[in-house]
Amino acid sequence: MKRNIDTGIANRIALYSDAVQWQGPARYVTTSGTPGFDPDGKLSPDFATQAEWAWKNVLAALKQADMDVGDIVKVTQYIVSKSDAPAYRPIREKFLGDARPASMLLYGMELPWPEMLIEIQVDAMRPISG
């Protein structure tokens, strides 16, 4: 029901799909921009720690919707500083694994709190069974 479309562009940049096609009845979930708060509601001053928690928080929201990383069809990442890109890529790959959603990465964003270094937003779909 989900098909990744490869035009050859994404393969030159990172591990994502140029587009994702969905066909058939499905449940749809979209998350808000999700920052890297830890379970105590704190933001680490460290980018990598915030990025890890942002992904954990996104996946926790998906879990509540009975979805997982394989259901993500689009991910949008907002990073305050481009200098954090080298630290971000392996974290993103760790959480996405073999999933290849469509992707957008933006740098130089001013986020709602000055302490926020990253926010992640995803769209996910899962077939309606029955």
C-alpha cells in the first residue's frame, strides 16, 4: 500500500525517498513539531541529546497511535544550527533504520524557546485492516 519513489535525487544526498505514494484506506497521524525534552521536561544544552529525545518523543506519539517508524511517510526536521548536521545524521539513521520516508531538513530556524536546538515533525499512515 506504500511505495517509495526513487528519481535518483535522494540517493545523492542521504537515506530518504524522493516521494512516497500511498494507495488504499489508511489511518493518518501527523505530529506537531516535537522538541527534545527529556522525561523530566528539561532540554539538554547538548544538540545530540536533544535530537535523541526528539526522536524518542516522536516515536512515543506514534506508539500511542499504534504506529511505528515504518509507518512514517514524511519527516520534517528543523535544526537551529547547520554546524549540528554532522552530529544529526547518525542519530536520524539510528531511529529511522531501514525506513525511507520523504524528508525535509531546514537549518537556521528560530524555534519557540531559545534553548530548543531541534524540532521534528512526522506524517505517518497505516492501512486500515478489517
